[in-house]
Amino acid sequence: MSSRSSKRSHGGHSSRGSRRSTTQQSIGQLIESLNTHRVNTLTELRRIERVAADSSEEDQLAFQGPMTSAWTYYVNSNNFLNELRGLTRNYPFSSDALDGAKWRVNNDPESNRSWNYAWLILVKIRDEAMIDAYASVEAAKPEMWGGRMPDQEEAQQLAACLAWEWNEAVDQMLRHWESPPTTTGY
């Protein structure tokens, strides 16, 4: 019995020490996966972002550059557009709308409030009601109507369908953040 308790005691002590080194190794592996872009989906990037937020101040600093870079790569590698389109199968999300939002974020002095480029874009799309404008333009294109010009009512109906589905996708993606990934808290 005493040998059992000494094993437990010894095992508990060594597991605490190995847990710290395992945590450091895991953090190193996560940072490496960000740097090499092995992780390139919203869900996985959010998982790592949560780990980073719950880590020590030193580790948070180590995550900062790689996390910023990974979010930028995610957006610019078309994975962001592909995931948006995966949520908008009936009416694929407009690449023009995404490009417009990227331009607005890149030219917004407030964009430095977050390291998360994808979140900044989603918020910009939502807060500046960009979807309605892009849905109207897209719905009026002859290629959406087999080469013919739609009448105004047809274009408005299609624009409403596009806007509904695109807004749902943006809202769904924004649900990944319980609180904004910002330095200011909003």
C-alpha cells in the first residue's frame, strides 16, 4: 500500500513537470502549424486562437505574429471565400463583395484594433451593409439570367435571395467569436 501511494505521489509530481514541457511543446507545435499554414480553416484557427488567449502572457506574445499572419493567409489564400461559399451553396458568396470588404478593411484606420483579418472583414461586411449593394449588382447581371437582362422585379427577387443567404453565412461565421478579437474589447 505504501509503495502504491509513493508511486502516485511520484507519478503526480513528474506528470506536473512533464505537463509543463508538454504544454510548451504543444504551443510550439501550434505556432509551427500557423507559420507553415498547415492549419487554414476558420474552425481550426479559432481553436488555436482560444489556446493562445488562455496561455501565459509570454506565450500570447509568441502567438501574436504567427496568428496575425495565419489569419491573413487564410483570407488571401481563398480558403475564406471557399468557406463562405460552402455556407452559401444556393447562391455562392460574391468574390467581388469579399474583395470590396478587404479593400475597405485595408483602408480603414480602425483596422488595427484586431490581429484577425477575417473577423475584421466579416464585421465590415455586416456593419456597412455591404451585402445588399453587392447582391443587387450580382442579381442584375445578364449571366445570372442565361444571358438576358432581367426585369427590375426579377432582379430584386434574386437580390433578396442572395442577400438573405449571404447574410446568414456572415452571421454564422461571426458566431465563432464569443467576444471580439480586439485590443479594445469591441
